Amino acid sequence: MTVPVSDATVKTTCPYCGVGCGVLASPDGQGGAGIAGDTEHPANFGRLCSKGSALGETLGFEDRLLHPIVDGARVTWEGALGAVAGGLKRIAEQHGPDSVAFYLSGQLLTEDYYVANKLAKGFLGTPHVDTNSRLCMSSAVAAHRRAFGSDTVPGCYEDLDEADLLVLVGSNTAWCHPILYRRMADAKAKRGTTIVTIDPRRTQTGEEADLHLGLKPGSDTALFSGLLVHLAGQGAVDRAYVAEHTAGFDAALERAHTIAPTIAATAAATGLSEADIGRFFALFTRTRRVVTCFSQGVNQSAQGTDKGNAIINCHLATGRIGQPGMGPFSLTGQPNAMGGREVGGLANMLAAHMHFDNHEVDKVRRFWNAPNIITGEGMKAVAMFEAIARGKIKALWVMGTNPLVSMPRADAIREAIAGLDLYVVSEVLATSDTARATARKTVLLPALAWGEKDGTVTNSERRISRQRRFLKAPGEARADWAIMSDVAKRLGHGRSFAYTSAAQIFREHAALSAFENEGTRDFDIGGLADLSDRAYDAAAPVQWPLTKRGPDPRKGRARMFADGRFYTFDRRARFVAVQPPALARPATAEHPLILNTGRVRDHWHTMTRTGKSQRLSAHRAVPFVEIHPDDAACYGLTEGGFARVTTAHADAILEVAVSDGVRPGNIFAPMHWSDMTASNGRVVALVRGVPDPVSGQPELKATPAAVEPVAYRSRGYLLTRSALPAPTGWWWTRATVQGGSGLIFATQDGSREVALALRGLFPAHELAEYSDHARGLYRLAAYREGRLMACLAVETGERRPDWELAKQVFAAPEIEVADRRSLLSGRTQTASVGPVICACHGVGLDVITATIAAGAGSVEQVGAACKAGTNCGSCIPEIRKLLAPALARDAA
């Protein structure tokens, strides 16, 4: 949407993915804001994806945690802070400091993250501090550190503009990083850049690619080992670069020969055709400017670190790193995953990218004057929650994340949390799955949300940007850093946590990065250590490193390693001899399919924010499982029906989507739905999560699973002005709709029983009803003072009622006589917009198909006629698929 820029407009940064888009927020004075892209921000130049565009719809206070709560009762901040500090002190004294753990989030601001790590690792003396970035980026971190001696992303977004070949590995970029994908699509249109996708699923990104390689799950190391062998065989290795700037090439190449010595062997290991492999290898070999982007499909693996290093090996072998348009590029999942890494948010890191050798531990000790500095690594996320289950960890503080939805084996985690002596949750929502869990002592602390808090984040290209406050703090919500500082004071560490602003914390963070750093550490923002409060408030986005030693200490560096010098002791990069590929646990007779998990286009993580937007809830409103047509036929599943997906750890009931984009023998389900939004849709709870032995990142892409059809007697929907609970025992999912809340349900009850269960919810309303219980049909519309307050439709279990028409009527400011009739008949004279395809502009399927029928013959013509695909472009693959049949008919 277009938002006028005024004196009240605030420049801030999007809170979703690691692209780090600049946002212009224009507060309306009533708790809301208009949202637009910041044309001056170098990450997005004004573009926003569907999620970013809808941020203004997510600012409401529904379900907000507004006051401190201890064991279910509202208390003062003094009481809550006393409970936290007293509990931590008592538990540390009785069981030792390492009985305390912190679980943080890539959605925290850097300043919050910094204080959390300083408090835990420097003053409480517990090493057990980890973050949900362990679930998305830690394998990339480990691969960087093995290859470069540091967790350094070598390139920048401009490389996507300048590459001649873009290789996207395990990344549905068109949906998960749409703004970056538009840059890639622009490069393809302007300079003929070739795009290759490597993914077991043919995702929407794969639909748009010049070449899609649908390899076997987990076989990435075989593919890139085969590529390394091919490069050597074709004389494409830059021998001078390898000799002058690297070590370990011969061992890595020898290992690659044992994994994939020929194209035929690579084909056998990956399940790809020799022709497709040969084409990819030829493209990589003959194209100098290559950027290989990798994301969760690589990282979320029991061999994620080796996958990353297999990719990096190929770039090191050809010297394609640190130069314009070339290099390996890790696409970050969360808005501040990199900022968390900078401050030591991972259990195997210290602040400022320092490690646990005695020299660097001593540096941090002296800088912080930390009496209880830890000297070794803590437990990573999976091990941390297992230690809670064993009773080794007695206290847990969770900040800004929802592990009861996002962690593997989440049912076991809920049981483990119940045994904690102290469970502290810093949260925005009172209704999140994690906030609703309980322990022996449970403390909920109301935290500030996006738009209310102030600080910095770092995106995928090492660019630090400001998140700025433009809304008042609601209720008693407070900044995370302030909450932790007050706890630290109560523990006797007040002098070290006497912070009064985020700017003060940032200056300390920057000073630590430069402390006794003579170019031996990559992360150095010492050039910002003297920022005044005013300069911090006005700070423009900038990339690190920013050292005091350079000619312009406020100007960062776009690319790293152009000089061939790395951060190992001898300044040489390391080739890594990777292990042969293997699934964490192969399919079995009991669980014959492989479950892959991931994301959808318009939702983010566990939907605590995006779930508030009716636009974002319109594209995919129901938790679903994708399955290949052959497997669907084998297991008796049909499009739009239901399947029970079962693993060794849990089960879920999901709607079926039949797709040939999924490999036979594989299924895919998105991870967004929680107990807040569905009766049985927590997909990651099904996952075993075998950790990568190097990074500790759990495998989320390959869990053995079984499917079976589930039949219901009735299906229906209920639209209400406020959310109402579904009767016990029903299958349901909840979605925000314009003007209220939508409940989609299925049940073993017949239409008569459904009517009896639901019509009583509207005792003071005028009811209009239609029933044909012999055919399993029932419809109801409830009115109050002429306004439509609710509408209900029930059909037999074989049919899925279409609610698009009802949503249109429900959203209308006034209801006409014809609309009253249509709600009961299910038919209308009004043209339907259909299911939403373009969330940015709210354009539905029926509008797009009508536009195509009227003569629009290209994506551009569709956009010109109805705006679909003209903002972030993430719906373009779907529009193109709608165009293809029409074009084929015209050609015939």
C-alpha cells in the first residue's frame, strides 16, 4: 500500500526474515500504522513482501500479555522480578549455575541479546544459553568457521544482481525470501542470469528456475562432491589460488572421489539423471560469476555442516569468493539471527565472535569485569531440552520464541517443562503454546513487540539496521534488556547492568568487538563504539566490519576475503573432507515415507504475528500435507481430504494436497500451526530432530512417517466477530478473516448435531436457518440489529464447503437482501474473488482467471489489469501456472 511520508513517519526494519527490509511506519495515533517499503534502504529499495506489506494489520492487542503473571495470577513488576531473581539465585546455590538455562530468539534485538548473554555467561555463570537460530542457521555458522576460521558471510546482495549463475540449494527463495528473489528475477530479465534450484521439492522457486534438480533428500554432499571432482577433471580448479590461499584441497578431493567419482556415480547417489547433472556441472564450470545461495534445506539436516562445506569447497577450488557476483551465500532465516551470533547467542560461542580458548575467554572476562565467566561451551538446543527432561536443568528462561511449536519432539518438551523448578517466559502473547505451559513456578513477563521496542538487527549480508519505536508500550510491557538488567541488579550485579538506553548497550557491544582486536577477528564494529545517542537514533544501515583503523570508520565493507586472507591462524581457508551422505534415519516398513517440513508464503514461524492478518491467512488457511499423486493413490488419499501423519514421536491430522512437486516416497508439511490455531496441526512435534554432529542443528527435513486417510461425517466453517472455541473432539483450524475470525472444522457428528452444538452460541440474535439433515446440510446466519454477526455452513464429510463467498458477505459494511439469501443457499449473483492468490493486493483466483479469460496473456498483463504480482512477486509462479493452460488452449 502507498503511505504518505510525513514528519511522523518512522524508518524501521521488518521483523520477519533475514533479508532485513527497510520499512516506513506512519502511526495513525490510534495504535495502528500505515506501512510502506523504505526506498532508501539498500536491502529492499522500497519493496516489501506480502508479510511486510501486512505489518499494519498485526499491531492489535488481541491476546497480548500486558501484565506480569506468576503461577496464573497477575502481580506487580516488583513481585515478578523478585520471583525470577530469587528463583535463579536459589537454584544456582542449590544445584550450581549450570542448572540454569536461557533459550533465546533470532527475533530479539541485538541489544536484548547482548544483555542476555552477558548476564548468563558472564555473571550467572551458566554456559547453557542457546537460541532458536540453532534450528535455522547454526550449520551455516559451523561451515563458515571450519572453512574461514570465522562465522563470516563473504558476499552481499549486490552479488545477486551481478551473478551470471545463481544456484539455490534447499531454498524456496520465491516464498521465503521474496525480495531477494525479485532481485534474482530482475538479473535474469536484465542480463540473462541462469537460475538453478536444488531441492527434493519442486517448489514455486523451482517452477521459475531454468533447471531444477529434484535430488534425494540428504544427498547434497554427493552432488557437490561430484562437482568438485568434475571441476578438477576439467582443469577448472584455480591452482594458484588454492596453493596461495587455502589448505586441505588434496584430502577434500580424495574424499570427494570416494563419494561421487563420476557423473554416473553422482546420479546414482542423488537420484538425478546424468543429463541434468552434466548440464549443472557444465554451467558451474564455464560460468565465472556464480553465487550459490543455501538455506534451511541445507542447514536443517543431520549433515548440514558438511553440506555447507561441500558447497564452499567448490567456490574455494575455483577462487570464486569475495569478488563481485560470486561466492557461497547463506540466506538467513530470522531478522536478527546474525545479530545473535555477533553477541554470542549460540551455546558454542562467546560475545563478539570470540571462542572458548583461554586467551579470548580472558578478554571477555576483563572487558565485562565478569566474576563468573564461563570457560567452555554450553548445551545446544536439543541437548538442553533433553537435560531439562533428565532434571539436570532446573530453571529455564525463554525469550521471544515458541519452542513448544518449533522444536522437534515438542510433546516431550512440554512434559519436561512441567518438571522445572522455575520457568520464565518473556512474551508478547499470553496465548502462545509456550506461554500456556506450566512448571512448579511459572513467571510470564510482558515484553515489547515490533513497533514498540528500539534497537538494531543484522541481516544476511552483515548489514546493521535500526528497528525504531513508533508505538507506545501497551499495558506494563517492557524492553527485554530492561527486564534482564533489573534481574541482574537484584542478583547483585547492578554496576555492570546500569543501562538506561539501547544506545548505551550498543556502544558497549561495539567496543567489545574492537577490544584487543588487531584484525584477528572478523566481527569488528569499533567504528561505531562512540556513537552519540543522537547519532544512534539517526543511524543509517551499514555493513560490518567497521573498524576504527580504516580511513572511514563509519563505512563498512560489502565483501570479505577478496584479498585471499581468512581468519585461521595461517590466514588460509580450509577445504573440508566431508562425510558420505546418509539420512538421519531411513524409511521403514512401519514409517515408509520421508517427512519434510518447511514454510508457506504468507506466514511466519508459529503465526503469533502473521496469524492476525486476514490477508496473510487467506492464501493457506488450513494445515496441510503435500503428497505425490502415486503415493496418494497408494494410501487412499484424495485432494482436499484428510490424512493422519504419524511418526515415532507424534501424529497430526492435515488436509491433503496432491502435488507432483513432491518426490514419490516423500511428503511435505508446513510448520506454522500450533495449539492456538489448530486442533492437531503441530508438525515439528512429529520430527525426531537428530542433531548434526558438528553444529548441533536438528534434522527437520527427513523424518520417517506413515500416512492414512481420515474420514469425517461432516465438514464446515463458522465465521464470527470474535473467536469462539470449537466443541471438544472436533478437528478444527482457526484463521483471521476480515471483520472477525473463521473456524474451519470437521467432525463425526451429523449436521443435526452440529446445529444443536453451535446455534446455541447466539441466544440474543435473529437467526436465519436452512437445513436438509437427510442430505447432511445445514446453514445459519445470525444477525443483531441488522448486522451479520455469524454465519455457519455444514456439509457432508466428502465435501469441503467453499467459504470465499461467505467471507465477502461477512466483510461487507452492510448486508443486502440478496446476500441474506446467498448465505443460506450458498449461491449468489455477486462475482466471487475466489481464494486469495496475491496477498499483497488481496487478488483472488476468480479475479485472475477472469482477467486471463478477458485476454491477459502474460504475468505483466495480468498485473496491469488487476495488480496481482506487482508488489513482492511471490505469487508470480502461481499466476504463471494459471496462464499456461489458457495459452495452450489459445495455441490449439
